[in-house]
Amino acid sequence: MFEPVLASVATATVRGLSLVPVKAGLWRVANRSGTILGHIERQSDADGDRFAARRLVFASRMVDLGVFCRMDDAADCFRC
């Protein structure tokens, strides 16, 4: 399991995807060849942390994939 707190320190690999910290609470998702697939953003509220996944469709367009309770689940959206 990926530990979100450590993401601000270094790049992490989750199920074959690279998660590169962009800023606090935001990670760039890339595949093994280095192609940027999108972003995962941590959202904190009264119920705890949630992770929103957004896929990069064109150079300037993002599509929301969903909001998840775990970082691993958000990363799974990019594996198909």
C-alpha cells in the first residue's frame, strides 16, 4: 500500500505506475514508459482524506475519474 505522507519526499511506484509529487497533496501519474496519464489529488474533509483521480485526455484537458478512500484505488483507474 502506498503511504501518502511519504509522497512528498520521493517518487513512489504503485502497481506499475509512477507517482511523482508535484506539490503537497498532488501527484503526477505516469506509466512505465514515462507517459503522463493524469493526476491524483488528496482532498481532506471531516471524514478524512479522499483521493481524486483525473485522467489527461489531450494536452490541456482532464477528465474526472472519481474520488476514492485509498490512494491505491485511485491509482488503479490509470491501469486500463
